[in-house]
Amino acid sequence: MSAILLIVVPLLTAFISILFKKAAPYMLLIVSFASVVALGYMPLEVITIGGFNAPYGINLILDSYSLIGLYIVNSLFFLVVALNCVKYKKMSTILLVSLAGLNGLLLTGDLFNLFVFIEVSGIAAYLITTTNKKPLATFNYLVAGTVGSSLYLLGLIILYAMFGTLNMADMANEIAISGASASATAFPFLLMFIGLGVEAKLLPLNSWTKGILGSSNKLTGPIIAAVYAAAIGFVFGRLITDLFLINISEVLEIVIIIIVIASIVAGEAMAFSSKKVRDILLFSSIAQAGLVVLVFFYGFVGWGVFLIIANAAGKFILFVVANHASDELGTDEVSSLQGLFVNNKVVGVAFTVASLSAMGMPLFLGFVVKMNILGDLFSEGNLLIPGIILVTSLVEGIYFVRLLIKLWYKEDNLPEVKYDFTLKYVVVVLALLLMVFGVYTAPIENEADNLNTISFVEGGDL
Amino acid sequence: MLQYAAIVLIMLGLYGLLTQRNIIKIIISLNILEIGVNLFIVSVGFVTDGIAPIFTSVNNSSNLLFVDPLPQALVLTAIVIGVGTTALGLALAKNIYQKYGTFDINEMGEE
């Protein structure tokens, strides 16, 4: 089975679903489930589109890096859809388009094709966020996203004018061969970094995040904070390791590190001072996005991948639980959600596991990932970055524990929130996975070592 | 020379985005920015004295000087995407107007 089906089938179904509106939610459910299953039958390969060999034509790369990305994005996407397809029937067509866009983001090996998929998944995301009923926030998201992708386009066109190719791997080769000075490529790289940074929620570029995730519902919260964040994380990893690190100037390096550290520190500080559950979660996901980019920037591909996975699974649980409660109660102030888990112990345990994993407690996946990242950074002789990660993790620990205590303990006047069986099942399974891989670490460590050795040669390393 | 015009347009668009508080004017600024980027893309493929990159019965030698066709293909895609975003932005503007009764962000009383 060819990986191009992952893009074509959702896109085609999206068009068909316009004709059969009644059947659209079922089509969405079937297609998103089928994409997860079909991944098991796809050989690792490079797919040439239209018979034009790379670097002249567009190629899709399915290597072990993008396969992991596809697995995590497609499975989380299916879970979001399974929880929401009844309530948000009207979004079915758009969700199909966004599935096509996300799969394309992860698969493509061409810079301009990446821009197209950023826009496809971006436009789908703007439309999905209209279910928040905050048109102004969605409009801000649209403006920020469009400016970001325009800057990305500008950057890639400058690179095209300099090196005459759009294929990622070929571009990397050309840059290495041509011996262009690092300061010559710094400007286009910076433009592309800004463009992707908007979608990845890095600090000065994330003004849209609070409006969107701060008033998110059960659909938009998990899909923007978990699914989209994971996909953009993988794209960032691919671009940074494949392209930026080939020829990076010292000044650009400093700029990027400052942006990333500012995201981590400010994100955790804002989360610490927030009084609303969704605000706490969204600011913590800004910090995590910063950490992901930082890890890729230091070249730890394997652990970057697992950091994305741990974040995505954790944020999925947290946002689903928090959004369900805020949808039912109409508020997400911590004070009015106090005692939420007294009657919902199962969901409460899953929420606790996810937040413990996010702050990096032992026995959970987040700990394994964070500890290995810190170990790798220390062994490189880097002390500043691990110090910042440790301090921010401490802050993260404080506000998550404070939140958990509030949500678990209260005597009377408990908030009445009912969680249905599907939701409980999904969050418990994900929480179990976080725990299992937090204890049984051998397969993760193997896979991370394996991914570290990937080099993005022309057409991907298979 | 065309590049400078494109960069002026991009800067003009960014300036508009930063200073305007009217939803429709923001969308117009966004369009100016996009036109600037598109113009820049086309200018990258320009070759002095180049002819249109089409093989015909008259122009059938590969020794002829063609302009670069790839940026033209790219700009076509970029224009289509830009139109899609603009349409979505206008639809949102209509929603915003229905909700707040104004296009001015300052008058909406919300962040």
C-alpha cells in the first residue's frame, strides 16, 4: 500500500462527504480508523509523484521518523474524532481535510509542498476553531497563521533563488556543496523559523494561542494542543535537523535559543500564575513546544520524537478531561472545578498520571524522556540549558500539584460532571501507556538510539 | 528592481497589519502582504531577455533563453491559497460583525 493514500483518501472522502451530509461523520470515523490500520501495511519507501524523480518532482518520504509521526498523529486524531463525531457533525468534512493536511505535513519531502500542507491543515484548523464561538480569536489565529506561512514562503523562495532546488534533501546537499556562508542562509532560515514558530506556539509568535485554547471545547482543545502540536513538532524536527543545522550562523543560533528559552520560561511562569484550568494547560503546552524545538536543535532526534509523543498523549488526556468539565459547567476556573475528581475517580487517576508525566515524575514516560535529554545535555558539557529545564520542571511540578490537590479534595458542593464510558476508556488506555512505557523503557531507548542515527540523505534514510 | 517593489509591498502589508484596527482593513493588509510575496516569487524567475517557457514549433531549441517556469507554477498555487484564506477571513468578518455589530476591534470590548 502506498503512503500517498493517507493524503488522497481523506481528501477524496472530504469531497464525497459534501454530497452525503448524513453519512459524513461515519465516513470520517471509518477513514481516520483505516489510516491508523493502513499504516501497518505500508513499506518504508520514497514515493515519486507524477513520474518526475526528485529533486525535480515532489516526493513523499516514509522513513522510520515520519512513520512514528504518522502513527501518533493518526491514532490521536482517531481518538479525538471518536469522542466528538456525534456532537460536531458539521465539522466532519473539515476534519477530513485536516487529516489529509496533517498526513501531508509529515510525509512531504519538498519545501513548497510543505507550505501547501501547512496552509491546508491551517485553514482546516481555523475552521475547526470556529466551534469555539469566538470569531475574533479565530480571526487572530487566521491572521497570525497567514502571516507566518507567508514569511515561510518568502524564506523558501529566497533559498530557491540561492540554490535552485526545493527538495529538502537536495537543498541540504546543495548548501553543503556550494559552501555558502552561514550568514547568507541565516535570513531565509530565520523567516522559515518564524513561519513555523507561529504554528508551533513559540513565544513572541503565539498571540493566538490564548484566544483559541483558552476558550477551547472538547474538539478544539485536544486537536490543536495534541494533534496539531505533534505534527508541527515533527515538521520542526525534520527541518531543523535536515536543513537548518547544515549551515547555521552563530547569531541565528543565539536568536533561536533565546526564543526557545523565552517560550519555556514564560510559558511555565504564565501557567504558574493562571487561575483557569485551560489557561494552565495551554501555557504549559507553550513551554513544552519550546522544549521540543530545543531538543531538536541540539540534535537529539530520538528523544525529541519521544518528547513529542509524551506531550501529545499527556496533553490529549488533560485537555479532554478539562474541556469536558468546562463544556458541562460553562466555566473552567480552578475554584469552581474544585473536587471534580471526587466522584470521577477513574478520570481523575488518568488526569493525574498525565500531569505527573508532564512534569517529569519517575515511573512515567515524561520522566524517561526528560532524564535522557538532561543526561545527553550534561554529557555535552552544557550546563545552562539543563539548569533552565530543571528549574522550569520544578515550577511545572508546583502548579500541577497545586491543581491536582484542588481537583481531588473537597467535602461538599461537588461540581456535577458526568464522563461517558468512551471518554473514560480512551483516557485510561492512554494513561496506562504513559505508565507502561515509563517503566518498561528498553524499547523506547532502542528506538531513540535508532532514530538518532537517521541521516536525512536524499529521499530519506530508510 | 521588481524585488524592491515586492519588498515595499510586503512591508506595507506588515505595517497595515500592525496599525489597523478594522477587520476589513486587516484583511486588505493581509492581501497586500500576499501580493508582495507573490510578486517576489515571480521576480525570482525573471531572466533578462528571456522568453515564455513554452516549447512551440517556432521556439523548439533548448539553446533559447527561457525564464524560469517553476516560480510561476508556485505563484499560481500561492495565489489560490491566498484567495482561500481571504474568503475564510471575510466569512469570519461577517460572523464578527453579527456578534459585535462593528468591524472595529477597539469597540468590541474583548481582548
